[in-house]
Amino acid sequence: MDFTMITQAAAQTFTLYNIALIFGGLLIGMVIGCIPGLSVTLGIILMLPLTYNMEDAASAIILMLAVYVGGMYGGSISAITLNTPGTNSAIATTFDGYPLARKGKVKKALDVSLFASTFGGLFSALLLLLCAQLITKAVSKFTSVEYFALGIMGISLIAGVSGESLPKALISGMLGLLMACIGKDSVTGVSRYAFGSNVLRYGINILPAMIALIALMQVVDKLREFRLSGGKIKDANKIDSDGMTGKEAKSILPACFKSSAIASILGAMPGVGGGVAQFMCYNEVRRSSKHPEEFGKGCMEGIAAAESSNNAVVGSAMIPLLTLGIPGDGVTALLLGAFMLHGITPGPTMFTKQGVMAYTIIIGCLVANIFLYPIGKALTRAVAKVIQVRYTYLACAIIMFCFAGAFAASGHVKELILTAAILILSYVLTILDIDNTPLLLGMILEPIMEKYFVSASMAYDRDYSIFVRRPISLVILIITVVMVISMMRVNRRVNALNAEQEAAMAAEHEQMGSAEDAVRAVETAKADADASFEDSIADAVFEKEHVTAKPDVKVNKDQDKP
Amino acid sequence: MKFKIKTNLVSGILMALFSGYMLYVMPKQVKVPAYDSGAPSPRIIPGICLIVILICSIVLIIESLVFKKEKIVEFDWNNEKPAILLIAILCIYVFLIIKIGFILASAITFTVVLLYCGERKPFIYIFTIALAVGIYFLFTLVFHVSLPAGILPF
């Protein structure tokens, strides 16, 4: 490790400004993460316009990473209090978090979740710090040919694992690449597919595309749900004051460690996100647990497994992004977009040319995970109240902010028109069952891929066979094909298993709920019976008193007469 | 109103038509530079993308018609109507921002959105309008991004 750079980076990270950004980012991430239907990606997109004018790009990335870290924990708040995961990565948290909450131990469940999240996040951030330099050294001999091959790998892997149909995912990815080609070609200056329009002449900026494809689509979906349900909000479990004890924290440490280790390996593989990792970790921890029968019934190990896995993915997903420039999932794809908006190209050159910045980002990620614990401890109760805020308050604010942010991309109204057009395209793609994540990734990766493609072509006198003649490039392309095929199979199996597991857990929760309801009904009936018994006694007493009192009244009445 | 969409077939046909058209207009829309700078043709990347889209579209059509492999999505108008209306409202919002400025456009659009969502309490309307003003000045004064002021005098 380069300790000189790390020392410089640490000094840059621990400024008051960056610490304030981390605090703010964690809080925003927790709030957005805990609202079901709003994802961490939305949080990151909302941060993009805010970071536009930041002088230090590392600060901007640190802010977004803090949102990512906070959002991953925030997802568990609604998973525990509402049985509705705030983010996809918190689905497995509902398996044990909600049953524990139903037992009246909401604070304990939240504490376990926070402890496990912090543990997982720290584990992977340290791994990122240790591995980054090693991987960078290993790939330092890569040329533009290999980088282009890596770009193909990134887009193919995301296409391979998103959605059920590979052709549809490929169409989506290629549409993204094509959309990014629109406008003036940076090398030849030729206009491409502008159709004589002023809106398309200068190309499509990534920011309006990200806003329309991810943020606005989520808000529209959530507003639709609001309108259809009449704005009903589920009752959340109240947070008690009985938190996790030190002994309990010790007991869940092995589960945290195992889950963090598995998730870190999975998260570092491009194409696997927190969604997949959580189930695999949960299953593995349950399999190796001394009390597997307690899983699904409010077991703390279960919450620890799920929560440490999704936060462990944050740091490990940054490994391929920072060292190779390949995003691991949708969130890191957005972060790659954020890097590009700030003029940084992640990859091995980043560690040689902008080493301090690279380490500042890594240390920022580490610090965000450390701060998550005290902030979570202090603010979870307040953040949990956001779930009960009517969504219309937030939706209008998010939409306004999105359009204002899209406009900020170039300060021209064409960005607003493009945002609306891409929103319509995104809706049409949803109806056609085409996932728009590969599209977004295609748009983000195209400028980098084309840059390397042009450099490689010019260096080898337009000999395009060079991409399969250079051994490393060929190996990357072969690995891409093998990984896409194998990961599609693995993903199908994992998805099938997950669906089964989710259905089983939902059935168990329902059973648990109905059993509790039955107990409650019996108690209510008993209470009613007791009450009616008491009432009957009271009535009898009253009647007796009434009857005995009657003469008194009469007497009184008589007495009152003149 | 409900109808089923054979998504493989429909997306295959639509994307095949789209890629075919884009390939057809490529000579007009992506001109080859007058002099050779040694750089690859600007048509290569879009060309590869369009050909892959065309191939995938044909695969989808074959999957649907020959192998009867289909993903059917049920389009329920009652379910989709709110989403379509909201997207339409947001398109009108863009038009209004350009014509009358950010604050007025936000005030009008989100009043409609809130009414549509069934909100009746006056506070939420006041809050939303105040938010529009707040976001306008946040971007203008703090981020130095001049959002369209439209007919308002600032």
C-alpha cells in the first residue's frame, strides 16, 4: 500500500466540510432508504445537482457514498417496523426483523441491523483499501484495447443478469450506447442522428437520462400506488427502548463476519448486487447456525446476516469500479456516471494519476461506515417517523428537484425536453418488459468505450482484429462470454430459490400474524367476556341500587314537592 | 379495460422496425468526414449497436412465433391510467416551465397533481408552492443555476 498517499488522503478526508457532507449524506440516505419504493439510486441522483459546483470531486463522491451507505441501512428500518423493505437489498431483513418487531422488540431488531450494517460496511471498506492497490498493479499493463474489452465485459454482465431475457437486456444496453452516440462525435466532429434538431445536436447528457430513467420513474410509480391505494399508510411498529445488549452483540459477531466475507466476494463480482448477496448470505448463515430452526421467527443472527451482507456490498462493489472502471450494479453504474460528470475516469490510471483522490474516496467510504453507527443510534427513531409522512409531500419536492437538477446539466431548456422524452421512453420500455438498467449503463459507458475504441483503432491502424488478437483482451472477452452464460444460470436458480424463500417467509409471517391475531382475538373475547361479566355484575349492582334507590328518589321527589 | 401484451413479439417487432429505420437513414444522419484523420468511422459504434438490436429483435420474434416462448404482460388501464396521466402532466410541466417559468409552472402543475392524488388539506398546497420558491432560489442563489424565471420579474 502507498502509505504516503493514504496519509495525504486521510488529511483531505478529515476536513470539517467532508465530515459535514458524510453526516448529511448518511442522514439523507437513511431517510430515502427507509421509504418503501424509493431506492438508494434515487438518493444518489438527487445528490448529483448538489455536487455540480463542488470544487473537489472527491468530496462529491464521498457525499454520494455516504448516501449509499446510509440508504443500505435505512432500508432495514421500514423492513423491521413495517414488514416492507425500504430497498430491494433489505428484503431478507424482513424475514427475521419483522417477527422480532412483532414480539415487541423493535429497538433490539433495529440495533442488530445497525450493528451488522456497520460491521459489514467496515469489513468491505477495509477490503477495498487493501485490494485496490493490488488489483491496480495487476492491471497496470492494460492498454486501450483491454479497457475497451473491459467495457464490453461491464455492459454484457449487467445485461446478462438484469431481467429474464438476454435479448431484451441486450436491446436495452445497445439502446443506451446508441443514445449516447447521438450528437456531435468528439473525434471527427460529425453529427450523429441529430435529425436536424437543436435538442439533439449536442447530444444527450447523462444527468437528465439518469433522472428520467431512475428517479422520475420511481416517483411516478409511487404516486400511482398512492393514488390507487388512496394514500393509506400501514401502521408501523412503535420503537421501544429495550436495545441490544453487549452479550447479544457478541453472539451475532460470527454471523456478521461470515455474511460480510461472502457478500464482499459476491459484491466484487460485476453484475451481482446487494439483492442477490443478501439471500445467499442469509442461507449460508442459517445453514451453519446452531439454531437454524429459529430463523424466520425473529432470530437476531438472521437480521445480522441480511444486514451485514447488503452493507458489505457497498465497499466491495467499489473494487471493480475504482480499479477497472467496471460498475458492479445499478448503483455503481450511477456512481460511474457521477465520476464522469466530475471529470474522473475510474480505473488503474486513477491510482497513478489521481492517487490521493482515489484514496480519499476509499477513506471517505470507511469513515462513512464508522459514522453510520452513532448517527444510526441517534437518529433512527426520528428517521422512522418519515415513513408515516404522506408521500405527496415528498413526491412534489423530488419531482421539482429532479427537473431543476436536469436543467442544471447545461443550463438549457433542452435538458427538460430530453428528461420528459426519456421518461416516456422509460415507461414504454417498462410496458414491454425491458429493464432500463442496461440502457443507463450503456449511456454511461459509451463515452469511455468509444474513447478506448478510437485510441486502440488509431494505434493499430484501424486493425479491428486487435481486440481478439491481443491475449489479455481475448481472455477478457472469453471470460465475459463464460461469465454471462454461467451467471445467467446461477441468477435464474438464485431467483427461483429467493422467490421460494420469500413466499415461504411471507406464508410464515402470515401464519404468525394470524396466530397472533387468534391469540389477540381470544384475549379480546376473554376481555369482552370478562367485561360483559363485569358489566352484568355492574348492571345487577346498578339495578339493585337503582331499585333500592327508587324509593329514595320518590321520597326525594316527594320531598321536593311544595 | 384490460388487454394482454406479448412483450417478446411486440418489442421484437418495434425494435426491428426502429433499428431497420435507423440503419436506413444512417448514410444521411451520420456522414463520413470529408478527410481521413486516421480515426475509425463515426458509423462503427452506432452501426454495431443497431445491428445487435436488429439481431436481438429477430431472436425475440423467433422465440415468440416459433418456440412459443413469450412473456405476457397484462395491461390494466385502471392500473396504468394514473401513471400515464402523471407522465402527461410532467410533460406539460416541462412546457409550462419553458413558457411561464419554474415557480409558476410548479405551482400550477403540483396543484393539479395534489388534487389528482386526492389531497384536500390546504397546508400541503401552501407547502408545495413554498417549496417551489425555495428550490428556485436554492438553485439560483446557491448553485448559480438560473432556472427559467418566465414571466416573473426575477
